[in-house]
Amino acid sequence: MQERHHVVVVGGGFGGLQLVHDLKGAPVRITLIDRRNHHLFQPLLYQVATTILATSEIAWPIRHLYRDRPEVTTLLGEVQGIDRAAKAVRLASGRAVHYDTLVLATGATHAYFGHDEWAAVAPGLKTLEDATTIRRRVLLAFEQAEVEEDPARRDALLTFTIVGAGPTGVELAGIIAEMAHRTLPDEFRRIDTRRARVILVEAGPRILPAFAEELSAYALRELGKLGVEVRTGTPVTDCTAEGVRIGDSFVPSCTLVWAAGVQASPAAQWLGIEADRAGRALVDQGLSAPGNGDAFVIGDTAAVKQENGMPVPGIAPAAKQQGAYVARVIRARLTGQPAPGPFRYRHQGSLATIGKRAAIIDFGRIKLKGGLAWWIWGLAHIYFLIGTRSRFAVAWSWLWIYLSGQHSARLITQKETMRGDG
Ligand SMILES: Cc1cc2nc3c(=O)[nH]c(=O)nc-3n(C[C@H](O)[C@H](O)[C@H](O)COP(=O)(O)OP(=O)(O)OC[C@H]3O[C@@H](n4cnc5c(N)ncnc54)[C@H](O)[C@@H]3O)c2cc1C
């Protein structure tokens, strides 16, 4: 095994896992490095943040996924740099891992447009820790409002602001509004949770800009029915523990969530190649780093163009297609077969939910909205989860909520000092 061509994959997200999956049977040994011990299904992260699903329903230990693949070694470690001359990956522990072929699939995270100080008061949603932080803050805000004597402070506690109206912002706003208006009212005695305000702020002219205008207009109407206040065309100019400045007006709001902006992992820096404004590595159409035929960059951390000149979107199917493509390239190189042509992205559609009963799906020529779209969205997501247990668990949680309206994962964990608690 040690003599085999060594492929080092950094990142066990959608791109990295697809690559390892598709290299099955190839004459390689693989080392998969991730700084977390689990693969995370990010599209359902908002459901952990909004108390619908438990963390273990959308994440799986990477090591366990490869228990039957002796040629795959899993390492828990944080990559901090690459020595191209020595063909080695440098880990935070100081250890070096040598490669014959390197694939960087380290993803992206949210960006605060130069205001990183906002992160403490307006957490983004990227990891399980982020999701449980948001869940805790949302639930604590209702608890504090219940005991608050000052009406102005109570109103601020019952005002939830989500910044950024892409799919994640819309999904968070819809569920938080449903919780406040439909799930919680019977459980509180001193406050009427139906008076809670959920504000969705978008700097651009409309919500869900990646979707067709008619679907974005439908989503806007559905959010209105759920009681979400949508403010478009106005950027957020400040975030503090007391509230948010939207354009020129200050809105007292104790719970802020950041769902705007993207910043790629520093893969381009590690390789010493150019990056775009979001930090994505500018790779060639074969997804390899210029001047580095043995180093590939895939998924959210790579900047690649589609045939129409538009960038390949930062979504899970794109990362998976790139992982599958690089697996074909590596296999062809090692078996003497002709190399595949340049990478071509096939868009399979865009999906988003609004609350627990409506969704929009944009397949290009076919556009769906409403309950049917929600069912298709649900089935597609259950299909893409890993393992029978997770599929049953998520399907059961959704069915239960659909029938009873009750969220089962309403736990406040990792106690954070309640504001005003001293
Ligand atoms: C809240 C949210 C909702 C989303 N919803 C959707 C959706 O509905 N549909 C959709 O298609 N896409 C959605 N996306 C986007 C989708 O999740 C990404 O496009 C996809 O995960 C990209 O895959 P990737 O392999 O490039 O990176 P990721 O899946 O992000 O994986 C990157 C991996 O690299 C690891 N890593 C990072 N840096 C290091 C390092 N230095 N050392 C070691 N390991 C490292 C990380 O721990 C992670 O496991 C969503 C994203 C988020 C955050």
C-alpha cells in the first residue's frame, strides 16, 4: 500500500467526500485531512439553529464513513500551509504530510465586509457550533423577555434581525417567525410571543437574487404571511449588542444573525496563486492550480467559470461535480487513459424553503412553488443525507412538526451569560 500513488485530500465536505468516493478501486492510497471529525450537511444547518433537528441528524464522523476502505486514512488536523517544493502539507501540529497529488477542498465561510468585530454580536451559520449558538440566543431571548419588566427592553429582546436574504437568511427568518407566531404562544405566560418581530435585511434590490423574479416575489409574499418584515435595498451599517443600524435608522434588536457574504478558505494563499475578491483560488478549467499540475482546488474555495462565463456557484452539487471530475482526472493519469476534457458544470436547479410548508424550486424552464415544491425539496434532502438512520430520523422529525407544529430540539446548551444577568 505504501508504494501506491498518495492522494492527500484536505476537507471532508461535499467536494472532498465525492472525490474519495469516486476514487474507489483506483491504484491510490488516500489521506483525508479535516480539522473537524465530521462531515456536515450544511443545507440543513438552519434547522439545527431553529430547533427542528438535532446536531447528530445532519453530521457524520468521517472516520466511520471509510471504515470499509483500507486504502483511506482519516486524519483530524488543521492544515496551515503547503510546501510546494517538498510536496507536503503542513499541519498546525507541526507535522508534514507528503503527497503525490493534492486536492484542496476546504470550502468557504461567511464574510463581514471588513467588519469582523460584528461576528461576536451577529454570528454566521457555517458549523454545528454556529447553529447551536444561534439556537441558544434565539431561545434565551424569549426566556429573558418573559422576565423583563422594561417594555422597551422586552421589545428589543423580541426583535430578531437576519442580515442577508439568500436562501439561508430566508429559511432562518421563516422558521423563527413560525416559532414565535405558532409554536411558542401557549408556553409563555407574561409575553405574547406573537408580538415578536423578525426582520430580514437585504442590501440588494430583492430577496433570493439567484432565483427567477417570480419565485422571489412569491417568497416575499409567503414571508409576509408568516409575519417577517423584509427590508431590501438597505445595507446594514452597524451591528452592536443593543441592535442593528439599517441604513440610517437604528433598530433595537438583541438577536442578530449574519447570513451575508462569502470568504473562501486560504487555499490560494497556501499555493501562492491568484485569488478573486472572495479569496477563491483562480484555477484553470482542469481545476488544477496554475503551474501545479499535481495540485487541484475544488468546491467553494475554487473560482471556476461556466461555459456562459458566469462563475460556478458555491453550492453542494457544484462541489460534488468537481470532486467527481478530479477523481476522473487522477484515475486517467494513473491508468494511462486519455484525460477528460475541461470541467463543465451542470446546474441541476436552485431550491429554498419559506417556513415549514412552502418552498421554491428553479429548474430553469420549470419553476415550482408552494406545497408541492416543499415536498420535492424535502424528499431531495432526505435522499442526499448519509445513512438510513439519519434519513428516518429527519423524516420523522419533519412529519412530527408537520402534524403537531412542535419543535423537539428546543434545548439551551453551553450556557452563555444572559444579558443583564451580571
Ligand atoms: C448555512 C448554509 C446553507 C447552505 N445551503 C445550501 C443548499 O441548500 N444547497 C446547496 O447546494 N448548497 C448549500 N450551501 C452551500 C454548500 O454547503 C457548499 O457549497 C458546500 O458545502 C461546498 O462544499 P466544499 O466541499 O467546497 O466545502 P465544505 O462542504 O464547506 O467542506 C470544507 C471542509 O474543509 C474543512 N476545512 C476547512 N479548512 C480546513 C483546514 N485549514 N484544515 C483542515 N480542514 C479544513 C472543513 O472542516 C470542512 O469539512 C449552504 C451552505 C451553508 C453554510
